[in-house]
Amino acid sequence: MTSQTPKLVDVHAHICDPCFDRDRDQVLERARKAGIESIIAVGENLEDAQKNLELAQRHPVLKPAAGLYPTYLDLNLADKMAAFIRRQRSRLVAIGEVGLDYWVVKEKAEKERQKEIFKLFIELARELDLPLNVHSRSAGRQTIDLLLESGAPKVQLHAFDGKAVTALPAVEAGYFFSIPPSVARSRQKQKLVKRLPLSCLLVETDSPVLGPSHEARNEPANILQSIKSIAALKDIDEKEVIAAVSENTEKLYGDL
């Protein structure tokens, strides 16, 4: 059952980033004025995960997630993160961000370690019935293959940088793709939005990066640029985009 009133959600933001420490309250106030009702606060390590929980206590708009960024190739650290997620299950809305990154990790042995760690989090997500908030830079096909092989049921592919044809098996599996404000300046993301059905799109900012401008710090209020770009690329009204991404977000994350 979906809500009658659309709710705008930024489904991937690093609001714990130290660059927000000096003005986080103002950033969140601008998000509120932009109509954003929830922000999924992802993390890259244990420090981020703990900080997200603390921030969410002070700012109910923040919905905490916990994950290990794919460039951390330490199995011991992955086990510690998994234990943290189990302990904090009731307070978390997702496992993320986790995934594969072949932009940074290029050696075969390291790629295998990365896949092993990702599999651990896929299994954990199934065990705990949590959505996966997934990073797949320069590894879109391999990430989707691994998710499908592992039977991951609830998946958000964040800022997907692959071709639309690579994304189609994930669309078939019911996975979602979140579109950042950088779609306004990215030919690749524009092509992706044109090809993928509206029924699989979400919106994110990946704050403080992937904003409308390459130079400026990104923040959740810029989610409106994602909405605007999707509407223009699909030649539909912005209200239709908001209604669709709201419904899609609720399908994956429930009523945040």
C-alpha cells in the first residue's frame, strides 16, 4: 500500500561528511524548504555508521544506513561492520554503501577480495531483510551479475555509471536506479534516464559530490535538479516524476 501524498526522499547522501560539520543545520533546513521529507544517510566505514546514528537522533529527517565502501578490502573490518549492522538492525533503513569499484581496485586478487566482501553484505541484507544501497563504479555489469547470482531481493544501484543495456537485467529483477543532480551535466546519465522506465527510478544527491556543478559542494536540496532533469529527458511533468519516484522509494524502503 503506497501513500496518497508523494514524499520526496534523497535516497543516498553522505550527510555525515565533515564538510557539513560547520553548517549541517542550515543544509538540512534548506532540504526541508525544498520539500524533502527524508534523507538516507549512507556511510563508508564504522565511524560514519556511528555518526549517522547519532545525527539521526538529533535530526529525524535523517534515516541512517551503514556500510563499508568497496575500496576497504579488509575482511576483518567487514566482519566488524556486519556485527555492527546486526546490533543496530532496528535503527537502520539500509546496508550501504557497499558494492564493487573497479575504478580504484584493478588487481585481480583485490577484485576477488572485494567480491567476497560484497557477497557477505548481500547475504546479510537477505538475513536481516534490509535493502542494499549499492556502489558500482566502473563495475556495473559485474555488480549486477553478482547481485542476481546471490538472489539479492531489495536493491538500489546508486549513481550507476554503466550503459542502459547493462542495467536492463537489473530492471527485470525489480532493482532501482537512483539519479543524482549530476545528470544535468552527464551524457551517460542522461542516456540512462531516457532508456530506463520511470518505474525503476529513484532520486539521490550523493552529497557532497555529484552536484549540478562539478566544483560546488552538493547538498540534499539539489534533489530538485534530479527531478527537473528526469522530467525534461522523459518529456513529462515534474509532478509525475515526483509521484513515481515517491512510489518507487516506498516500494523499496517502506514509509520512511
